[in-house]
Amino acid sequence: MTSKESGKVRYAYGVAMALLLGGTAFSLATGEAGAQVAQNEPSALAPRPGAPLSFADLAARLQPAVVNISTKQRVPVKAQSDPFEEFFRRFDPNQPQGGTDNSGGAQPRTREAGSLGSGFIISPDGYVVTNNHLIQGLTGSGTVDSVTVITTDRREYVARIVGRDETSDLALLKIEGRNLPFVKWGDSTRARVGDWVLAIGNPYGLGGTVTAGIISALHRGITGVGAYDRYIQTDAAINMGNSGGPMFDLNGNVIGINSALISPTGASVGIGLAIPAEAAKPVIDALVRGQRPSRGYLGASLQPVDEDLAPSLGIPKDSGEIVRSLVPGAPGAAAGLQQGDVIVKVNGQQVTPDQTVSYLIANSPVGSRIPLEIIRGGRRATVTVTVAQRPTEEALAKLSGGTGGSASDGDTSAVANAPQRTLGLSLAPLTPELGRAANLPATAHGVIITAVDPNANAAEQGLQRGDLIVSVNNQPVSTPAHVIAAVEAARKAGRSSVLLLVQRAGTPAVFVGVNIAAK
């Protein structure tokens, strides 16, 4: 999300709790539960035009297949200093140093923490769908120690984690049972804005709760990046604890998985978000087979062509995405894509905010050869890429690792005499001293910003002292004179802004559109 958006995006997490239970054990009930056919079997739920007089019959049929997800794990407690440690050490030099539980033991203290969320059964033998963030470790890696699935009739089952996928935020669990109540997937591609939907889950750990509303928007993005940033938005109340629960259409089909909400408070304000079934089902099907979900990979960092960048590129806003950087050896680089290229079509499909390059590539078959229509230097061209299998999130994190550090507050202007100025920026050639002061990598090339006029458009776009201008209008620059000449050339060509590629310590380079002040 951008700073222009006032709401906060929150996962509809299970109600996070510090459960100092002291070894409390759950009693497990066994036995058959529910019907032998899907709770949303079409023969049992005939389509109804318009809004029903009541959702009661629909809710009664669907609720048995919606479950509560309860997790537990041991988490470390930050050790506190022991005022008696040094005193006792005088008498026993073998006393352990630090990391004790303040009771003389050498083991670090831990406490039992847990969360509550939602899920739903998709087969009579006990496969359960939920969100990955519910069963992921609190540190962001690994999984929780135990997962318990609780049905509406209060039966408790120990669940096994079959598989999980961080990219889509989905997970598959398995409980042991027969003839369990279950529901079937629907077709989210046929969902329309204004359709009625039903959400069932466990908000704030209250147990099976039913809320109703309409689909407020489709293909809603909340981060602007990623293959799964494409949610169904609803005004049906979604709160913390609804995470992983199903969103049903009026035929009782699962068309979404409730996962997040936009709210300044953390409580429902009528903006709930669900992963559409069209994206979720292929992932779950792969996990059932014991496979890693297959999704395409380009190997390019991309940036939307928004209202700030569009004038500097001479194209309409929201009409493509600009290549910010490329992974060496990845499909994009191998196909001949270059930094600064604007991708406007993928395999004949227009790139828009609703249909991003990431989404289109991720849903292209691995190994397929697809054309990318690009704009390079104001001219259209086509490159053909061979779609690769997307690496794991851990592998991607290593590929995109930053240089670390932050811009220095030291006086960098003393190194360069009489910096030249344009765009409300004071500029100086990059020297080793300036590079070190700004925490830039030794391989960096460009022109460094030594001061920013707070009233200039450059300041409004977030440029700051210590930023490095790598290129102007996709032309590399190494001196302030290069920057000034590029700005003047853009002004003479009738451009209202210029496109700067800017690098800041510890972050990837980004494109910034800066207005050209009238003379």
C-alpha cells in the first residue's frame, strides 16, 4: 500500500494469545461426524435468484464443515538480568553466565503461545484448508508445535500439516476421520461485484460465526506486487480470527478464503479480503499431491507506471510496468529485457493494475515461451521469454538481499566543491568518500544528491540527501552535467517530468518521476 492510503492492512489472524498453560492438555474425541456428501452439494442447495429472506438454511448446512484452528508453540522469553548472579558467582565460579531462567538453571525460559483462526474441510477423510500465517512460527520461519482442529460439535482432532505455501499464504492440514462434513470449491471467475456472499469463521475465538454481505470489488490489490495480490473484497464482517475461513456464494460454494482486512483499528470496517478460489484451488491441489505449487517466474523487479512516472515516460498511467532490475541468468535477462523497459503486454494480455506482470507470469505454464510487448526508448518491441519455475521464498530472499545500512547524516557536501543544481537538487560526482558516507556499495555509479530543496517536487517524491541518481530517462549519468543536460533535453522535447533511477543504501534502486520546474 502507498502512504496515500489511510487504512492499515491486517491479516485476519487468529486471536494471538500468550497461553501460559503450564502443560494443559486437550482431550481428543474420535468418531464419525456429519454427512457423507458435501455440505454444499448442489442437489441440496438449489440456486436462488436475488437476496434470500434468510440465510439460516444455508448457514445450517455449511457450518459443520467450518472448523476452528488452534495452534501452540514454545517461544523464548527474553532473559532478564539477575541482580544476584555476580553475588553467587563469587561462591561458585562454575555458575553459567547469562541466558538463565533466574532460578539457577542453564536452560533459557520459554512460554507457550498460541493463536486461534478458522479453516474448512474439503474432503470426507479430513483434508482441511487454512492460511499459512496461522500455522507459521512466530519468528516467521518454521511451523508451530501443534495444531488442533475443533469442529462445530466440539470434537477436537490433532492435525498434521500436509503442506504449506508462503507465497499464496495457504496451508493444508489433515485430521483422521471418516464421513466428515465437507464443502466444495466454487468458480470465483464468475463472481460479480454486488453478489451476495456468506463468511463463516471464528472471530476473536468466539466459535462458529456467520456474517453476510456483498462482493464490494474484484481483483483488489493491497501491496501492488506479487502473484497473489488479487483479492475479493467484501463488506461481510471479517475480523481477527476469521483468517482461513471460507467465503461462500449463495449456492454454498467456496469462492474465497478470508485472509485479511483493511482497518485503522484492527476491527472490521467493512473492507474484508479473501483469496479467490481460482488462485487457491491449484495450490491446494498441488499440496494434496505432495508437490510444490507450480508458478511461473520472470526474474525481474517491476514498478507500476503510476501518475508520477507516466509523464516522464510519455505513456498513459496504469498502462504497464517498468523493469527496475533483473536477476542475472533468469528468464527476463536471458530474453534480452533491460532495466528501464516498460512491459505493456504479456502473451497478448494488457498489463493493468488489476492484471499485473507478476500475476500473468505466475499463471503461465512453466516451460512455455511467451511474448512480452515492451516500450524501450519510446519504441515498441517484442521479446520472447521462456517461463521458469519460481524459486522458493528463501531462495528469492537471497537473490534480492540488500547492501544494508542507511544514509549517513554526516556532512557530505564538504567533499565536493560548489555542487551543481537542477530539479531542486544539489548534485555532486560520486567519490569513494561520498559513497562510504552514504553507505553505498563500492560498485555504485552515478551522481549523488547532496541537498534537496524542501519546496521542490523532488522532495515531495521522497528524494533525500545521500540518494544516488543512476540514470535520467534511462541514460546512465556519472556527472552533474549529465543530469542537467538530460533535464534540458527533456524540457526542449516538451516533457513535463524526467524519469530518475535512484538508489538508496540498503534498498533496491527505484524509478522516480520528478516534475521539471518551468524556467
